[in-house]
Amino acid sequence: MNPLCCIAPVSLDSAVEHHHQPPRILAAAAAAPTSPTPPAAAGAAAAAQVVLDAAQAAVAGVLHKWVNYGKGWRLRWFVLEGGVLSYYKLRVGGGGDSAASPAVAARVIGEGGALRRAREEAAAAGKQWKPFGEIHLKVSSIRASKSDDKRLYIFSGTKTLHLRCETEEDRNAWIQALQAAKDRFPRSLTSNDFSPMSDVLLSTEKLRVRLLQEGLNETVVKECESIMMTELLELHNQMKSQQQQYSILIDRLRQLETEKVELERTVVHETKEREAHGYANGRYSGGSASESDPDTASQVADVETDEDEVMYFDTRDFLSAESLRSASCRRRELLTNGCNGLEHIDPAANVVKTKYPSVKRRDKLPEPKEKENPVGLWSIIKENIGKDLSGVCLPVYFNEPLSSLQKCFEDLEYSYLVDHALQWGKQGDSLMRTLHVAAFAVSGYASTEGRQCKPFNPLLGETYEADYPDKGLRFFSEKVSHHPMVVACHCEGRGWKFWGDSNLKGKFWGRSIQLDPIGVLTLQFDDGETFQWSKVTTSIYNIIIGKIYCDHYGTMRIKGSGDYSCKLKFKEQSIIDRNPHQVHGFVQDNRTGQKVAMLIGKWDEAMYYVLGDPSAKPKGYDPMSEAVLLWERDKSLNQTRYNLSPFAISLNELTPNLAKKLPPTDSRLRPDQRHLENGEYEMANAEKLRLEQLQRQARRLQEKGWQPRWFSKDDDDSYRYVGGYWEAREKGNWDGIPDIFGQRSASPGWHISGTKPQVED
């Protein structure tokens, strides 16, 4: 069956602004005849030709779009116009009244129940409809599925749209329309961008005059002109060839990326089908604690992954070295010269003058005592694709000498940003307070770059304390639940408190590991203002072959109880991305909804802010021209296998004085982690296996009513610190605290004395 073509009016607003009006298209399509009426006059024929020409540029229809494993395939209304493919949720209602605009023809692909439903909803709506997402075909590639004749993929460099049509004819029609729209844009520089040398206006007049002044005759001058033109032609041809090769390479990389995503989804689908079949037959019932349950193994965030789009700066050198230097210099100039005084730029003068005591901490890890013997990762992964990562037993070689409890404290490495936010609030500037809180939320990801190893999964009841007077804070965390695995933390600074809990869902996806944090982080100042946010998704790629790297992506919403809130979007990295790790967002007035500031930067480098509404900036505006540095990562890095920052190296330090004060549940006393830090890999592996055998009893212990010692659940089903830890530590009273690590193996660094270890000098 041929694709259905009918005449329907659509808005002719600028393709740059993308003010599409699909309900108008659908409503008119519902009333339009299915066959065109023959023209009655030459004028009507000319008008029909205009309509047909416009139809080549405007295409619409209903497609099935893959959302996630919670929602599966969902119907979406797609509009292709001006080289931009926009899609909309199918629902009645919308924005304000439709704006009057010239009407052109739109070719509607497809027919049947899905299209009729869309027409009915659009006819009932009659309103403007805001696009839910957009894809610019100029920087995208289109590919048909090889395994399903109704599916196609559109890869934009930052995400992949998985689409399914009703029929194979519809898919062919969509691919033809999409490719035609894409072909209107040149791929970087192609042969069409290079005119023949005969058409290029090159003048040799200046060369001729100069040569004649030197006394050369006409024959020699013409030979010189010919040599110059020949060389220019050769250079021109070389440039054309290189640009063509570059264009082919980019298209091939995009195709490979799409194929990798398709392969991953195929593996995941097949794995889930096998698991579902296994659970249905009762094969996985009564499993050990290391196996994942069916209700948790298939959980994925039930949200639309491509929500309202945020602009990124892919097509130019955004955040280039020159731009970063300019923004940093601008901040220093503002701090030095003042803009109505230093207090309007940075309260750092007030914060820095708060003298914290100096504490000397170690700056390197112990030298390894053994040579590492790594094992093949694929042999482990292929048996655990799609399973919960926290339930997979990995050798110690895949761990770093830190626990998840200690990793929580790493988020507070740049706690001075909260100190600055406190000072801004005292000065009555809520906007600058919100900007610093946003920078603090982003800074927690800075230390993850280059970290390829997994932290130790804490034992039930395991704790970690961090008393850092040099930062003016005290931190405490505890593993409060084993199934699901939940870690709770509480931190007290000078004038503020920070707490939260996190249930981390980790999965193997064949070529990557995906970590989805579930939980809310809360920051509260002494004046009562509170900010809350949740972390974004983290994925670790190329775990089988290639260079391993991690990426953070998704939307982070920082809800403030005062005047302002913030929304940040972490851009997902692609293999052809020249500018990864981007973060872009804005601060919004809670009362008016107006955007009052823009945030830009990278989670592994720095964050900048620009005051004012970013949407009100002129076309072509460069945000870095006015950006002011807000936070910058500490670039110092210890060159170890684990790529730990100096701050991270200090987290597991155990001095003789500290060992006397710690409870027997502290992560520093965990033997497998300590052996790994010392480079005693065989003993670390043996201890890890022993502790995992002990941990298998944790679920049964929790089912019998076990409760955490230092945290309790509140009415919101989240964990809050109940107090008492630091008081017990002061008294050295650890009565009733079990030795969860059991009998430790003897090693040169340990002396067994009851349940309290001592570190030998």
C-alpha cells in the first residue's frame, strides 16, 4: 500500500524557532479529502504546484517511539519541517490559541487506527502543541533496521531515536523523506562547496605588476602566473579530498554508534526474555543473596528519557581554552577591582578569613607488596548481563581501596562552595547562594573522571566517619539496608547540614555498566533555607574492549525552599563528541517562573554563570563572553592505578591514634580493603570471599527485624540520622556494636586484640 498523502495546513514559522502546530495539521487532515480535486484553471494549477513543492518540505505522521523498559513503545506525532524532526505526545489539550500563519501543505505518512486517533485528538484540541523533543537532521544519520522491516533509527550524536512504523511502506516513505531533508544540508564541506578554479575570482594583477617592476619580460610573467594557478589548484583539490574523507568518516562513526546501540538493546531484550522465562518456570526461586530478584532486576527509571531539550554547543568550540581563560580572568578582575565592592562578586573574603586548623594528611598510597594478576572481565560479564551489579561477586582486582560509604564523603570535597553559599545568604543574595549550591551539586562528579574501579560494597551495619576540622565539617555514613542496598549519610558543617540516602541500582548491559541512583540529597542552612536534588545516571563504557571511561547524564533538578530553584542537564557523551561532559542549566524564580541566570560548564573541569534570562539573548550569542567562573576542579592527581585525587587518598588513612577511637564497624578496619590498599592481592581476595560468605546472612538478619544503629526511617520512608555517634566516640563506648568483619587474617600491618585493631608503628 502506498503512503497516504493528503493536504493539511501547517505553520510556516521559522525553522530556527520551531513553532510547529501539529494539531492544525491533524485537524485539517481529518477533514481533507483523500484524493486531490483536479484544478479548474491555470491559477489553480499554479497554486497546486506550490502546494506540492511545499509538501516536499513538510511531512507528518504517527510513529511508535521506544521510551524505556518501563513504558516500552509509545505513539508519538512526528513533524518534519525545515530540516528539523519534532515529536509530540498524543494527548488532548495544549497551550494558548493557535497563531494565525500562512498555510502550506503537509504530506501525512500512514493510515489506520493510530493516525485516526491522532486526528481525533487534534480536532478536539485545536491548540498549539509544544514539541516534546527535536532532532536536527543536519547533524544526524538515518538508518533502517536490518532485523525488523518496520523499524528505523536516527542518531544525532547525543542520542538515538528508535522508531517503528505500521508497515514497511511507511518506513520506506519516512526514510526517503528524512534523507531528502538531510540532503538539503551539506555534510561539513563537500564537493559542492568547492567551485571549479575557473569560477573562482583569482587575480594575478598584483603579482604581474611586481614582476614587471623587477624587469621581467611578458613570457616569464605568464609562466609565474601559470605556476601559481597550478599550485593553488593542487591545494584546492587536496582540501576537497580531505573534506570528503572527513565527511565519510563522520558518517561511518555515526553508523557504528547506532549499530552498537542496536546490538546492546538486542542483547538486553534477549536476556530479559530468558530471565522472564526462567522466573516463570521457577528456576530462580530461593536463590542466594548474590542473585538479583525479578522485581528489582528489571526496574528502570519510568520516565521519558528525552524530555524538554537543552541547547548544547556542539557546532563550535564552546568552552575552549581561550574562553575558559577569559572567564577566569574576568572573575579575577571582578574580585580585584570590585563591582560596587567585593561583596557583590564573591564572599570568599569572608569565608577564607575563617581559619580552619591545618591537618597533615597522607599524599600517597602504600607501595604494592605483590604483583597484580588481573583476570578476564568478559568471563564474568557474559554470565551477568542484565543483573543487579550489587549482587554480582567480582574479584578484588576490579575494586578500588575505598567503600561506597567513603565515596559518599567524596561528594563533599568542594564543601567550601557551601560555605560560600552560606555567606551569600547572610548578605541577602539568594540568587548567588543558589548558584553556589548548583556548583556544589556538580562538583561531586569531578573526581570520577578516570576512575575505572568499583568501590567495595559495604557490609550491613558498616559505618564510616570523617572528622575534617580543616574543612570545618564532620561526616558519618552507615549501610542501613542490604536488600535493597541503601547507604545513608549525615554531615554537619559550620552553619549548614547535609544528609541523604542512596539506593544504587547497578546493571551490566553487555558493553557498559549503568548505575541509577535512587534517593534524595538535602542541604539545609541554619537560616532554614533548604535545597534538595537527586543524582543523575552514571554509565561505564567499553568494559570489554577499548578504553574504559565513565559518563554522567540526565536531568538534575535542585528544588529550593526560598526564592530560587535550579535545573541542570548533563549531556550524554557520544563517540564522535568533540566536547564531552557538558552541563547546561538555569536558575528559575520560584514565584514568577522566570529564568534569572544561566549555568554552563563541564562536570570534570569547571562551572560558570551568566546573569539574566538566557532565552532573551540574541541569536548567535556566546555565553562565554560574559561568563564568570563559579567553581574549578583541583587538577592535582596522584598517578596510581586508581587515579585517586589527593582528597580521596586521605579517606582510608588509618593512624594509630585514630584506630583507638573507631568503632569495629568502620570501613578503615575492613581487612580486604586494607589488604588491597597495601597491594596484598591474594589476601585481599581471600578476605573478600570470606566476608561475602558472612554477608549472605545479612538478608536473613534484616528479615528478622534488624535495624540500623545510627539512622532511622522518617515519615517519607527515607533515613535520617538519630544522633549519638560522636558522643559515643568521645566516650569510647561501643557497647553493643558487633564486630561485623569477624576474625581478621594476620598480616604485618595488623595486631589482633579482641575486636579493636591496633596499627603498629
